[in-house]
Amino acid sequence: MSQYQQDIAKFNTLKSAQNGTWSAITPEYAARMKTQNRFQTGLDIAKYTASIMRKDMLDYDEDSSQYTQSLGCWHGFVGQQKMLSVKKHQGTTDKSYLYLSGWMVAALRSEFGPLPDQSMHEKTTVPALIEELYTFLRQADARELGDLFTELDKATAAGSDTTEIQTSIDNYQTHIVPIIADIDAGFGNEEATYLLAKKMIEAGACCIQIENQVSDAKQCGHQDGKVTVPHEDFLAKINAVRYAFLELGVDDGVIVARTDSLGASLTQKIPVSKSPGDLAAQYNAFLDTSDVNSIEDLNEGDSVLKQNGKLVKPRRLPNGLYKFKDNTSIDRVVLDCITSLQNGADLLWIETEKPHVGQIGDMVRAIRKTVPNAKLVYNNSPSFNWTLNFRQQVFDAWLESGKDIKGYDRAALMSEQYDDSELAQLADEKIKTFQADAAREAGIFHHLITLPTYHTAALSTDELAKGYFGDEGMLAYVKGVQRKEIRQSLACVKHQAMAGSNIGDDHKEYFSGEQALKASGEDNTMNQFDA
């Protein structure tokens, strides 16, 4: 017996025990409402999605072609439409997640208005967006199940076979999927990180991504001026997130440790080393220093370290920050990643300056010498010029192999004049297979695009505004939007139903019977889209 049938039986028993006072209650309607609201709390969602993510990680370990993907979503409706589209086109939501981008929260959801990605937005906006995303995904479930219940009623009334419809209800696949949620650098000290992590988990997050930048000096991963913290400080925040998961009963919650060391040349403080070669000493070994042979080598206020039996002074900038040695970034990344995985993190995020499978793979292979099952979450960032990067990668490979490149200007490869060239076509093919190639060769378990829906909103709005306020007038909307919605079977073409009017009508009928004043009668203009 399915859960739906069990619930009908349970509600029948409850109704019978009320001595007739529940005569207006229809057990099947109550079972439908329960089915449409499978997840009662954010913690229910976090526990459910954590188990999905853990299974997906094991699947990837067995077969790297089983990588996962997500798109960054800045509003519940955007996340809902994304998952409706995934389910419609792929036939399943398996291996598809949502990404919550701190960048987009800052740029689009702060009460201050658009802000740079520097953790200046209200920390409450992050758990609020998680809750919003899951509210919209749950509503997508309720709407689709409501349609199935309507089909069931029609088939039953007509005396038709309802087996297929009932099977669809019993085996319904939810739109609820894991969210990888960006907590930036933790929004303060480790206690602040813990408190915010709790709110995010309570809202539904099964996976929290945290970065090793200084919280009050946080920069976007693709901008300059990044400052990292010593490993001990970062590990304290990883511990804080893990405690939050354990306290709330999400025992298999996932932590993504992000390192920005590849593009960071500065540190805010020097950790205290207690013995040669300890973690603090390894961090300090990357500092740019000069030898101290006498007190004359010191300026007022200089710091001095003992390293390898001699005194050195770290290079300090006028703002008080300390500089790392040049050409140490990759070694720092590898140490960051190994240390994080050995101290509670589950997945890695290496913020890079370009999408290059070889570069990423080299770092992952170095990490895997110590942690063989190391896996990455990777940012397929819109901050990369993908066209230029991959055309230049092909150009460089051709140059190295001796292929004739006389017809190409490496600095101008973004030009449209190359769009139909052999080089551009090969570059596009490499872009197309980048995710599969990187999953296979560079240990990338999860591919995400941080802020694609920011760009799609801008592009689609530009296209509509150009035509609507130009010569096309209303045709710009009809041809460019509505006609495509109809022909591509987008559910939101019936925007009233998408906003919940049909669900509301069902409920009114449950509550009021024949007296219900419903919106979906003959005069509802949404009926025009049934043709």
C-alpha cells in the first residue's frame, strides 16, 4: 500500500473516532494535502537532501561521469522554474541541485540595494533566500500533484482505469533538491559562523560552502585584494558548521571548504607556531621574509620570526597586512585543501582565474596523493571570458604542436570574424565537454554557475525592451515570449495557476463544498491556453 493510501486509511480511522463531528472532512482530501506538503520543516528538507548528496558523492567515486550540476538562483521563482525545466527536459531531477550565491544575494537581495561581493549584506538574507527557494519548490510539487489529483477525479468519474495516474502519484518525484549555500567567510568569528549556519540549516540547507578569506576583508573570488586566514582560524569555522549540523540532527550534512589562495597574496595575521613543521609553521613558511642579522636590520615596529634556526622579518605592507612569497599560490592551495579535508570538510572549492582542465587537474592530483578521494565543487564562473579563454587554449596548443596559426591573432580571438573558423569550432566543442572532461580528469564532482540567472534576466529584459519600446511594439512580447512559452510548454504561461489559484480552488472546495467561490470557471482567461 502506498503512503497516499495509508494516509487515506489513517484519516478514515481518525474521522470515525470523532462521533460524527468531522462529517465534513473527506479523508482523501486530507491525504492529498499531506502528499502535497511532504516536507513539514526546513530540517526535514536538510535531512532528505543531505542523504541525496551523500549518495551522489558515492556514485561519483564509482563513476566520474556521474557528476552533479547546479545554477545559481537569486529568487524562489527562478529556482522553481529552473527545476521545472530540468524535470521536464531531463525527465528527472537526479544529479541536479540549486546554488545559492553570496554574490547574487549581495547584488540583488540586500535592503541596501546592489552591493559588491564583500559580505556587507545582511546575514539574514541568506537563510531567508534558502527558505524562499524551498517554498517555491514545494509549491511546484503541490501544483503538479494537484493536476494529478484532478486527472484522477476525472478518470474516476468517467469510470476509466486509474492505475497509471495512481502510480504517478505514488511514485511522484519531488522538485526538492540539495542547495549548496554560500556562507561567504562566515560573517564574523566562529560563533557568528555557527549561529548563521544554524539558521541556514533550519531553512533547509544540507550543504554549506565556506571560504578561507578574512571575514571583514572578504572580496569576490574573481577580484584582487584577497586576504586569507591561517589554517587554524579556518578550521575553527569548519568545526562551527559541523557542530551546527550535528546539533540540528543533520548528521550527514556536507561542508565545502573553499580556498582563495590561488589569487590571494596577503594574510592578515601570523599564526603562532609551537613546534617546527606544525601547521602554523607551514603557513608561515610561505611568508615573504628577509633575514635579520642584527638589530640594524629592523625598523620601528617590525615583527621577527625564527625560521629554520635563523631570524627573519616578514614583509608587512603599510596597511598592516603581510605578503606571501611570489609563486607559492599553488602550494598554498594544495596545503589548504589537504588540511581542510583532514579536519572535517567533505568537498573542496578551488577558486581559479580561468577554466583550464589541466591546471585544475594538476592541483587535484597533488591533493589526492594525500587524500585519494578528494573531490571538487567548481565555479564555472561568468567572470571568465569562456570564448576567449578556450580559443586561446586551442591557439596555444596549436602553436606548441607546430600547426599553422598565421590566420589568427591571439589577442583578438574574441572577434566575430573567427566565429566560423576551425579554431573557434574546436574551442566551442571543448567548452561543451568541459564539465565531463573536468569531472573525469580534474576530480570535479559538482559543476555550478554562480550567477547565470543574473545574466539571463538582464539579457532577456534587454531583448524585450528593445523590441517593445521600438518598432515591434506588442509583437516583441507575443513573438519573443508568449508564443515561445506556449510552444515550449512552459507551465508559467498559465501564470495564475503557477501562482497557486488552482491549489486555492481545490482547497476552497475541500473547505466549503458546493458553496466555494472558485477562480477557474469559464471566464478565466487562462483557459485560452488549453487550446
